[in-house]
Amino acid sequence: MTAGRLAGWTLVCAAAGIAVCVSACRSQDDTARAAAMPSARVAAAQRGDINHVLTLAGQFQPYQVVDVHPKVSGYMKKINVDIGDVVQQGQTLAVLEVPELKAQLQQTVFEVAQAQEEINQDQHVISRAEAQHSALHAEYQRLKDAANGHPGLIAQQEIDDAQAKDLASESQVDAAKAAMAAAKQHLGSAKSDNERYQALHDYTTVTAPISGVVVWRFADTGALIQGGTNSNSQDLPIVRIAQSQLLRLRVPVPEDDVRFVHDGDTITVRVDAINRSFTGKVVRFTREVNFETRTMETEIDVDNRDLSISPGMYANTMMQLAASKNVVTIPVEAVVIQGQKNAVYVLDSANRVHIRPVTVSIEGQKLAGIASGLQPGDRVILGGQENYRESETVSPIMTPEPASENVHQTGGTIDIKADENQQSGGA
């Protein structure tokens, strides 16, 4: 090998060695730089829903409960209903026997007939008195006209007698009419008594004031029943009727959630006893917090025409308190407080950190809804934000997070199966 060729190979080997050394040094620098770059857990902002739901136990109550008392006292002649019977408004429930009341009613009927007969008699008296007065008045008028036409023809005594008879007959007409007026008043009084006793007699037939179900029966045939005319009376009713075709579902809403309750709010109801679910609406609430329980009674009307739900049953309800739909959501741990404002640590396309203020519209247990400051797809750092600085480059570790969340608060629910298991274990 010549000296020139040897020198060329030496140069080539030297160059290759230098290249290897440079490559190794660069690889070592990249490794050192990667080792020095901090890593961060990162999640992407998404669009979703955040709902606050309150779960409560409620109890069904009849829409109305009426204790049916008779208006009058008497013996139970017949009772037509028993426990569990479905009755309609106006249906006859029982019939009482009140003999003395029936006799009084018959007496008033006789008095009405008697007063009517008196009126008929007085009408005849008036007709007779008017006829007699008409004849006497005509006779007096003839005598008077004749005396005026031929003075001295008729004695004045005769004219005076005719005039006296005329006036007397007129008074008899007035007296007969007065007797007629008194007879009419007597008839009115008799009819009033008859109507009163007829009404009392009608009360011996006891009818249902509302449509519903007979939930209890207090009397049997032959029993002496006291009239329920006094609200302070402790006398037992005949039956108790519950209007069960329409029920009130009463739910105690905790004090902290009272502000979320409004008329017409939708509530999801689950009745485990009959394996039935449905949706109802708030129709009324007391607007008053109970001093002992710190809850407000809230009612939902439930259609129960098939009587599948029995009053006293429990139900689990879900009431939506607050909700944000189609809002930008991020994990709660991505939000930090700087000063008096909320902020997030956002990564740009080069993985550099930027601190950005945001407005939180709603906050759940895991997710926060962002009203302004973020767009879907923005990457935010999760936790440990105090370890990062503005414009610092980080190594992101993407963490998948849900876009929506339902936050459940509970004010007490009814788990029938758990209760049954507990009772079985105790036995």
C-alpha cells in the first residue's frame, strides 16, 4: 500500500470515529434532556352534561280521607258496604231507622194539607163576601141615585141603612182577605217544617260524599248510631272512605335543597313493592321547613285509577336539582384557585404550559362545567399544578375521563329487599 493511500484511509477512519462520537454525544444529550423534562397527567376538555339528582324516600297518602257520620241519630237498619269496597259519590252506604222522625214527617204533611184546606175555605169566604158586598153596594147606589133624582121620595133613614150595610160588607171582604193572608203564612210555615223534617228523614239514607275505597267499617246492623252534628263529638263514624284513585306522594326535601323545588318540576318515581316506575310532577309544597326534621313536605299527585298502589306504600324518588347540558367539562382536579378566580393549566401544541382563567358554571363530584375559558379538545393538567411554571415544557400523559356526570345526593331511600334480608337474619 502506498503512503498516499494509507494517509487516505487514516483520514476516513478518523472522520468515522468523529461521527460516531458526535452521534453518541447527541444521544446522551437527548436522553438527559428527556430525563430532565417533567411529566404531567393530562385530560382533554369535552362536551357533556352534569346533573345534580336528589334521591329521596316518599310515602303514598290518599288524596282525601273522610269519616262518614249520619246527620241524625238512629238504629242501623241496613249497611251496604264493607272494608275494601269501591264506592262512587252519591252511592247509598247505609240506611237508619228513626221511627219518631218518620212520625214527625207525617205530621208536617198533615199540617201542610190542613193549611192548604184553610186557604181553599178562605177563598170561598172571600168570594161570598165580595158577592154580598157587590149586591149591597149596588142597592145603596140605586137608593142614592133615586133620592138625588126625586128629593123626598126615599127616606134618609133608609139610605143611611143601605150605606151602612155597604160599608159592613166591604169590611167583611177585607177581613176575609186578611184571613187568606194568614192562611198562606200558615201554609208557608207548614211547608218549611215539612221540608226540614223531610231533609232530616233523607239523612237516614247515608250516601258516599266522595268516590273512593272503604278502608274501615265502624258499625253493624242494629247498632245505635249517634248523629255527627257536633265537631267535638267523639262518636264513631259509620265508615271511613279514602279517595285512593288519586294519591298524594309526599316527599321530605332537605332544607339545603328547598331552593331547587318549583311547581311542575319532574320527578322520577320507583315503587319497588309493585315493580313500577313512572314520572310525576311537583304540584304543591308547604313552603315551610319542619322545625324537627329540617325538611319541607313536597307532594306529587299520582293517578291510581287501577288501585295498583295502596296508600302507605313507600317509593324512591329522584328529583333533578341543577343541570347543565352540552357544556365543556373537565375533571374537578384540573381547576385551581388563583387569588379569587378559577384557573386551569393548559398545554399548547408544543406541550408548553399556559395558565388560563376560567369560569365554572356547575361543579359535580368528578367533573366541572366550564362556561368560558376553554374549548373542547384543550388539554389541561390534572393535579400538582404548583409543580409547573408558565411556558414550561412538559411530557403529557393522557388520561381518559368521562364527559358527563350524574351527581346523586340522598336524603334517605327505601330498600325493601335489604329490610327483608335484615329481618330474615334477625329471625
